[in-house]
Amino acid sequence: MKAAPLDFPQWMRARAAHVELVLDDLLPAPDQAPGRLHEAMRYSVLGGGKRVRAALVYAAGQACAGSGNGVAVEAALDRAAAAVELIHAYSLVHDDLPCMDDDTLRRGRPTTHVRFDEATAMLVGDALQPLAFELLADMPIAPALVVQAVQVLARASGSAGMTGGQAIDLDSVGRGLTRDELQTMHLLKTGALLGASVALGGIVAGASSQHRRALDDYAQAIGLAFQVVDDILDVTADTASLGKTAGKDAAADKPTYVSLLGLDEARALAAELRAAARQALAPLGDSGACLAELADFIVLRDR
Amino acid sequence: MKAAPLDFPQWMRARAAHVELVLDDLLPAPDQAPGRLHEAMRYSVLGGGKRVRAALVYAAGQACAGSGNGVAVEAALDRAAAAVELIHAYSLVHDDLPCMDDDTLRRGRPTTHVRFDEATAMLVGDALQPLAFELLADMPIAPALVVQAVQVLARASGSAGMTGGQAIDLDSVGRGLTRDELQTMHLLKTGALLGASVALGGIVAGASSQHRRALDDYAQAIGLAFQVVDDILDVTADTASLGKTAGKDAAADKPTYVSLLGLDEARALAAELRAAARQALAPLGDSGACLAELADFIVLRDR
């Protein structure tokens, strides 16, 4: 049976499979020197993940470009989607290192430093990051939009974004955080890159400033929701279904939404953020349907 | 006594002092969260170094823009110069980590992971890299030139550039390299970022394609020369004057130009590359004087 255009689970699967091919194509080949580094880069990026960030790029691009998406916009969305997945992958590789979270398992496979070695894992992250910016710079759209895209991804990745969130997380272990501090940390650590994904889709599609504001509000809500749900799953799911070590944050005495609010109130907050995300999409009308489904996907997922 | 415009040592000192102020201004403030990360970023970047890469940006910009440098070009050169220094600083911080070279001393001070901790040192590198791209994206010049600048810096930093050179270096310890392999490694490891510095100056100044080719040839020669001289100094200088551990490469059984060619032939190669660099500048005429002095500076330095 042929699926209808709004069959969301199928859309997600198709987008994930598509960005996998794009990444496979854009990552340097393992038979090209330095081969071991390239092999480790591919190991770290390919073969899995829900590709939520790539899906956000595509959904936001689709929401703002309408049905008239040109070939150039499609090609640019592919590069932007690959870029955010590269940044996400690099952050996981560095996060898993012994000096950070010291994790040995990721998506059910040995982490990069276990499979290769620590030095290679560090270089993998160091090489994936500029590749992300190179992909943005190669997007076949107006240079002024490319420059905006680079600005957005750079800010989201740096000390005012994801890396800053990591640093706050490091400093928070073993001491209490207020709800405001916890929220700031997560808005940076997880929210910044999710937000950049949404914004990049809008930029590539040439979104109006009204639509960009709608995307920003949406991104803010799903960014927090993502982390609240992560904290809930850390408590309620088991290691096998998560594909990473469950209960780890609680064991490390890291502050979480569940430790701060309790399970019930954390669930209520997730539901509230889901509603806020859908609400924010109103100015986009029907073309925001995919983004709305993505908000549900983020809140209702079980791993 | 007022110095003449071509007093090169004074020009170098003035440029180094200037880019130090630019970096101080553009790095995030330590009283802004995450404070410890920002403090560590500033510790890693500020307070020293010869700033050869920044000088190359300025000298190439000056060579191609002539005396009519506008305010916008000056501001863009500042950002480009800061960007290459940030990439260089991040590479040193990650290089010094225990899983890489495990160095405790850099420019006569404790390395970042010794002064702070390993996790913070890793995040410092991870945050400096996107800041470099953010600075390029904020350059007040034509977006099409900004896009070219991002492409150049991204390629020079990634697995086809500096990080790729590091990976080859890692793999080379304890085994032999041919002269060709050694040259490839150094062209990536050191030459790529030096070359990007020269290219960025040309791009920002709107250099003609003839001048860009001249800059490329020049960059190729000084990139190799820089590493040949580094290898010579590793053998002939002492730790105090180097500000880092002398004899380290030889002790680690790393292939070097000296181990491969002997000291005399390595010195002859450096002299040859210096001549080639000056030769490449011919199309630039008198405005290439500063770049010519920089080639001398790189080859004739004693630390």
C-alpha cells in the first residue's frame, strides 16, 4: 500500500535513510589518507540514531519553502541536515571520552574511543566540526543566507551554546541546581543544536521574519521538552531499550528534571511544552504539520 | 625615534600586540557563564606566542589591498587574524592532552589541562573552533567572500588539513616515513593553517586570481619551511629558549627532517624554501615586502 504524504513515521524513516546516504556520500572515504581517521569518523557518524536534528532541518525547510522547493534548496537542506548531524555526532564522541562521561556503549555499539583509541576519538570530533561548516559553506544558495547559516551553527556549537551547556553540566555534578539553572543548562546543552536545526531549515528555505520567529518559539519549546523527556527516560527505561546506560545521571548525582520536580510534574511539564510547540506553529498553517508531528515524536518517544 | 614603515621587527611586535587586543575583545568574558570555560579559553589563547598566523593574514591582506584599505577590510582582517589564532590555540590545547602528546609546559606556562582539568581543556578546544567560524561569518565584507573564507578555514582545519596531519603523525610514531610521506604530513599538520592564513588575507582584501596564485605558491613554501625549521630547533635549541620541551620528537622516535636528511641537508632545504617563498611573491611587487620578511622570519628564527 502506498503511504499518504502525511504518514509521519514513514516520513521519519525515509528522512533518516536519506540523510544516512547524504552523510555516507559527504564523509571522506576510508581508502583516502588518513584512512584510520576517516574510518573512525564514519564509524562515529553512520549507522544509526533517530536523526531528529536532520528531520527538524527538513521539516522546517518544508514548512517555509512550500511546495515550490527548488533543486538547489533540496541540495542545501541535505548539507544543512548533514552538518547538524555531524556536530551532534562529534559532541557524542567527545562526551563519551574517559575525561568526560567515560561511556563504553552508544547505540548498542562500543564508543569510538573503545573501538579505536582516545587520541583518534578526539581527532574525530576535531575533524567533524570543520566538516560541518564546510558543508554549510558549500550550500548552493545565496551567499548571504550561507553566512547566516554559519553564524547560527557556530553560535549553537560554541560556549554560548552546546559546549557551554557541557561546561555547566560538568560544574553541576554533585551540587544542587535551581530549576532556572537547570533550564539554562539544557537550553544550551541540547536546545541550542535542536534550535539551530530548525533555524537552518528556515534560513535555507528563505523564510520570512514572521516565520522565523515562529520557528524560534517552536524550537525553544521542543529543546526543553527533549531534555525533560530524556531525564524521564533515564529513570523509567532500561539500558537495553535506551541503547545507552540507563540510570546514569541519577547515579552520578547529576541534577535532572525528575530529581528536581518528581516524575509526575516532569511529565506534566513535557506535555505543556508539547502544547506550546504546537501553538507556536500557528503562523505556518498546514505546512507546519510535520514540525507538529516532530514535537509529538520528541515528547512521546520511549527511548 | 619613530620607526620607518618597513621596520619589520617593530611591525611584527605591533601586529602581535594588536591581535592580542582583538582576541581579548572577541573572546567571551570570564564573568559571563560558563565562567570557568571562558577563563580557560582566555588562558589558552591570550598571553603570548609569536602570532605568525595573524601576521600572515595581515601581511597578505596588506599586499593585496594596497594602501587603499578601507575600514571594513581592516575590521575583517582583524576577525580573520583572530580566527586563525583561535584554531591554532585550540590545536595546541588538544595536542597537549595526555591522550596525545601529554605535554605539561607550553610557552613556559602549565598547559591548559594541567592548569584546569582534562575535560575543560577538551571543551576549550571544542568551543574555540566554532568561535573561529563565527568571527569569519561576522566579517563586514561581501557575503560571497565570507563564504570563501569559511571554506578555506574549514578545509585547512579538517581531516584534509591540520587534523588529518595530526592523525598521520599519530600513526607514524615508531615507524619510518619516506621524505614524501613526511612532507605530506607536514603540509597538512602545519602548512594547511599557515596557508589558510595567507589565503584569508588575500580573500578579505579581494585579491585578483593572479595574486591568489602567488599567495598559494608562497604559502606552500613557507608551510614546509616552518616545519623543517621546527625540526632543526628541536635538535639545536634548549628547552628554556624554546618554551617547550626540546628533543621531544627525537626522543619519541618521531620522524623529522633532521632524522631523515641530517642537520646540514635540513638547513639547506630550509634555505631553498625561503628562496622559493620570496620568488613566489614576484607578481605582488613592492607590496609583498612584508610577506618576504615573514618568510625570513620563519626560516631564521631561533625558537
